[in-house]
Amino acid sequence: MAKFKDKLKLERFSFGVGDRFAHQAKAQLQAFQRLALDGVEVVPVWNKSNREHTLIGSDPQSVRDSAAAAVLALGWDKSWHVDADHIRLETVDRFLACSDFFTIDVAESIGKPISAEKVENFIERHPELVGAVVIYGIPHPFPLSEEDIAAIVGKYLLAVEEAGRIYRHILSKKGKAAKFITEVSMDETDSPQTPPELLVILAMLSDEGIRVQTIAPKFTGRFNKGVDYVGDLLQFEKEFNDDLAVIAHAVDRYDLPSNLKLSVHSGSDKFSLYPIIHRALVRSEAGVHIKTAGTTWLEELIGLAESGKEGSEFVKEIYAQALAHVEDLCAPYAAVIDIDRSKLPTSHCFSKMNGTQIASAIRHVQQNPQFNANIRQLLHVAFKLAAKAGPRFTNLLVKNEEVVGHQVTENLYQRHLRPLFVG
């Protein structure tokens, strides 16, 4: 088995931030600076998917340019990365020049048939997986029969092979001296991966020669965009801790990179999970990568709502348009939003709200009786309406940079980074 030699090593703690309109990198980075003053270094990773670029009309280079400008302006002398988020073979090329982090998304290949011969070959290569598998940190061995392994391999091997093709394509285009971080994402699928499945998947990734530094499985429960976790917290805690143990075992057994860690594609704002994750990291001394969705866009709306009449009127217009096109906006995100439309105010009622009321409805402070998760989710998926507004929107961001930036920094630092990494 080939030895892994990491040419670019992802740090222990990293946090993915979206910046859909490339105006808030400086405000985001200020949150990481404040966390560093608390004694915890977390590496910012700016992420943006091909779908988001397509909807907004932006290009991948804009993400690097915005991040680099923020790093220069604030004198950030620590690591930072730019993530080509959820890329596939047909979309990766436009990210090659400006990204050093690649999230390889193979969810579409999960469950597609693979030859019986390939399944048999895997089982022959890995007799250690057959029987009662003992993993340090998991109280009881989990039994894996040849039939169990065959079912897992049959479900995931094609996806792993697809990840290998994309990985080798990136490697060939970037050259032998390439320095980049590889993440494999399997979270956007119907069913979660169990710890035994994760172990077999990691063995397959090793066989494929992928120098994977972080893996994003699907956990049980709902990870809706921009709102808190919905599910069994005790079950998540067991899964998360078992997955950490599986990864530590696989690193030793399959010669995977020593810094391999879990990635949680949170969809943002999974506040109830943060204490669980924090406890697990303290106990295990493991690392983690948390990837958030584009909720910076919502902080921009909150800032504009509080900036005065011009800004609040713009937010009201966006809401009215979103309500009028709710079907089209929600369709691409149907699996990751749950909106009770009966709890969405009419555009007329929304237009009567003042800026403070609008901000309170959107801002994710669950104990505030004015908070409305349905408004928040609808506006979350309505970002392309602001893109259509073009300079009118971006000029408002520039004009109100201070108040908007304050919202972005405070949200990221107080609601995300501190609970996760300080506790």
C-alpha cells in the first residue's frame, strides 16, 4: 500500500464559510481573529459551489480574490484555504487555478450497481473486516459478515471509484508538485452512513489511493439550511463519537493521512450540536471541519434591515419576490428545508414591519419570540433574487459596510466559533 505524503496539510480545526456575494470576507476573518485572541486557532476556509456561482453569475476566482484581499487588509498570518465545494468531474476544471481545497461530491453515484467481481476482490483484500471488528473507543465490537461487507461495497464502491477519478484528474491538472486538500462528501444522500459503513468506505478510499484529509458522512437527523438540527441529540452524539473512533482506527490500519478528520456539512446554525461536538473534540483530541451554508447572506439582510429605510425597503422587496416565487426557489433545496407556509406572513404584513422587527424575524436567536424559522429558510434560498438586483444590492452592501459587517462578525464569532471551539 502506497504511503501518503501530505503536500498540504489541513490543520486540526477548520471552519468553512460561505460568502455568496464576495463582500464579507473581511468581516468573517475578523471573527477568526477574535477567536485567536481567545487562544484557539481555527483556519478559515471560504467555500462556494458551482451551483451557487451559476445562480449568482460569479466565477471561482472571485472567492480567492475576496479572501486574499481580506487576509492582506487584516494582516492574517495564519493558514486559510479556498474550497471548490461539491465539485464533480464535469465542474472541477473552472476551480483548479484558484482552489487549494476540493470537496469531491459523489452522492449521485451511491447505490449504483457495481460488478460482483469487484465486490469479491475487495473482500479478498480485506479479510480483517470479516468477523467481530474491535475499535478502540467503541464499547462493543461490531460484527461484519462477508454478506454485510458485500452490501456496503455494492452500495459505495462506484462512488469511491468516482472520487478516485476526480482526485486523479485534479492531480494531473495541477501537476506532481500539487498542494491541495481533498475532502470526500457523501452527505447529500437519502440514508446516513453507519460507523461500520464508514470503516469500509475508508478502506475503499485507501485502496483507491485518495489522499483524503476530511470526509463528510451523512448523519441521522435533519440538517436543514440555516436553522437548527432536528433529530435525536443522543443518537447524534453516539454516531459522532463512534465515527471519530472509526477514523482513528482507519488512519492506523489503512495508512490514511494522520490528520484525517470528520467534516460536518451543517447547513449552518446547528447550535444544539455544538456542545456535543465540543465535548467530543476535548475528549478525543481529534480535529474537525465544519462547513456552513451561505447564511452570511442572511446577516447581510439583517444588517440592511437595521441600516435604515433604503435597506429595509430592499429586504421587503426581496421577501415579496421570494413569496411570489416560493415554488421555484424551494424546489432545488427541497431535501434540506422545511417551511411551514402557513407561518409565512403575507408580503403586505411583512411590508408593515420596521427594520428592527425584520431583523428579529430573520436573526437566528431561537429564544426571541419574533424569530421565524420559516422566513429565515425562505430568504436563505432567495439569494439569487439579490443577484438579479445587481449593483443596487451590492451598492447597499458597500454603503452600509459597517453595520452589515458587524452582523456578520458577531454571528460567526458568538453563535458559531466560540460555542464550537471554546465552549
